[in-house]
Amino acid sequence: MAAASRVLRQEVAARIQSLATDADPAFAIDPHGVLRWRGGAVGHLAAGDRLLSPRIDPLSGGLVEGEAREKIRQRLQAFVRSEIGRRLAPLFAAQALPLGSVGRGLVFQLVGELGCVPRAKVSDQIKSLEARDRIALTRLGLRFGTESVYFEPMQRIGSARFRALLWAVHHQRPSLARLSRRYLSKVIEIDPALPISFYSAIGLRVLSGLALRPEKLERIASTARRLARSGPFTVGDELAAILGVERRVLRRLLATLGYRAVFLAGEERFIGARRSQRHTVKSRCRQPPTSEGHPFAKLLELNLA
């Protein structure tokens, strides 16, 4: 028995050493926050002090305690930090650019709100942004829309699912592994059971109780501007279907964007508000603040070097 126990301990020690020196591709985080090494579960994510700094809990066992367990934890921690940097690469790449003061201020706001801010909120910075800085940020996938300024690569489903997982771990909620491409493509009615921070975490714009992808908001706003050039326009089922939203939701979004409903010959039509009025409406849209309570505010302090 003693000899068998000794052999077993030697084998465990060898595996721990192999895990500690293995490269990142050997590790993975599954949709439920379980950390895996070469397919096997070796730990899990747990809520830490900050959303982007989850705690790592290695799986316990009679032969893996003390120094050995800490060695596993440190290697898993290094992998998780590296994975966060990889999954949120546009933000960290933007921070590393040699930008002017205006560009750095814009990036600061983008990082604080996880890569997507209302255009009206940063309009002054955009007007003053140096051409070379704009080009550099565009090459990283930053899109300067009329309604939002956002990193397009972070709108991918894999990125959204990863951020949803980090959010769920931090708030100690069940994993949102069911988050689908179809769900993210819709205009979503805010669920009272979920804080606004969840929708921000998965990369959606939040306006008057609705959440939607910034590119969908751009399409709706662009269509409305085009129609408004010809005068008051109607919101019918056909237009709603083309834009991929329900008619009632489209009417609500148009009102949020500053369009006013009027009745002409007994028919509801929309007309564009003056620019000053439109910006006032947008500034009232509920957006997650960049503060201590915002789940990604501490991203500014995260050092992944």
C-alpha cells in the first residue's frame, strides 16, 4: 500500500508540473465557467472583487492541497487573464496606441463602457479627433456611426457569450449559456429581473427600456433619416419587417430617436425633430454609467501585461 501510494503521489506531482508548464491552447473555459485542461475539469471561475478579475477555484482533492493547489491556481489565473485580454483585444489594443489627448479621452470612454458609447456622448471628441488617430482606431474595428461609436469585432456572438459568462460569474447568477445569435439580433424588451449592466455587458445599446445591437440601431436611424427627407412618413408592417422589428417597437424607437408622431388625414406619421431636440432626447436614454458600480469600470485599472 505504501509503495502504491508513493507511486500515485509521484504521478499526481508529474501531472501538476505538466499543467503548470503547459501552453494556453491546452486550457479552456466552458460555457458554465468550468476551467478545463486537456478536456478535464481542473477548476472553475468564481466571483472576485471585480468583474474582469474573477477568482479561480481549483478542484480540491486529497492529493492536491497546499503548495500543489496554489501552483494550479496560479497557472489557471494566468490563463484566465490571458483569455480576457484575447477576448477583449480591441480595447487593450486601442489603449496601447500612441494617440493624441483627444484620442486617449475617446478610448477612455470606450473602455469604460466596454466598447460602445452613444455618438452624442462623444461628439465633441470625434469633431476634434486627429485624422491619423481616427484611421488607427478604424483599423482596430472602431465604427463611427451616427448613433453609436463601437468596436465591431466585439459584436460577435463568441465575444458576447464570454462577457455574459463573466457577468454571470461576478453576479453569482446561473450561466447564460443559452445566449443565442437570434436573441442578440432582436430588439429586446428589458427584463426587470436583470440589471441594465447585463445588456451593456453583452454589447447592446439601451434606449428607453429596449436593448439592441448598435448596428441595428444604425440601420433603423439611417432608414428613418432617408424617409424623413421626403416629409412625414408612416410606420407600417412592411417597414418594420424590413428592419427586423415589430411595428410597436419601431414606433417606440423612433420616438426615442427624436421623431415626433403627428396625425395627418387620420393617419399617424412621423416627422424628424430639430437636431437640438434630438440630442436632448438621446441624452435622456438610460445608459450604464461609468462608475464604481458599472461592471466594466474597473477595466481601466486592469493590467494584463
